[in-house]
Amino acid sequence: MPLLEVVQTRQISASIRLSETTATQVDQYAGFIRACADDVVEQALAYVFSKDRDFQDFLKTPEARKVASTLRIRKAPAPEASEPIPEKPTPATMPQKPAPASVPAASSTAKSA
């Protein structure tokens, strides 16, 4: 039975180095639980952080907020605007003038009921 359960959340991208053995085992565990390697690393770290009582105590100290970041975080792409930016019109995208519709001429003779 797998020890990890994968739940989707908002994520960032970061670069880390692993030993070759650990990287292989991450891939193998991912295959075992039918998840991606990123989810294995995420859940394994969350599990360790939650189980380490000394670390949980450390997080409550002012020192925890002063720790310098050493994780190499990749810049995220710019957030998408709520409305797409309109493209410059090209001949293919420019609206065409509608052709004049042919309307039959009204008859001057009307039927009376």
C-alpha cells in the first residue's frame, strides 16, 4: 500500500540536485503509485516536514522566518490576462463588408381581404 497520497495544488518550479540512486527511486516510486516524479518529491517532503517534531517546533520560532532561501525557484510565466489581448488585424482576420442583400421590391398592389 502506498504511503503517499497525491493531491493537486498550485505549484512553482524549482531546480534541485539528487543522487542518481535517489532519482531512480523517485521514478520507481512514481511508477509504483502511478503519479509523476514531481508529486512523489512534493508528498515525500510534506510527509517528512509534518512528522519531524523538532522541525515543527523550529517553524514556530522567529529564526524560521529569517532563513535565507537556497532553493533555485524558476520564474513563473506571466499570469494570463482575464481578457485575451486582441491581435492586430490581418487580411485574414479583418471583418469583411457584407455583400448587399437583395430584397425583393415591395409590390404596389396589395390584396384586400
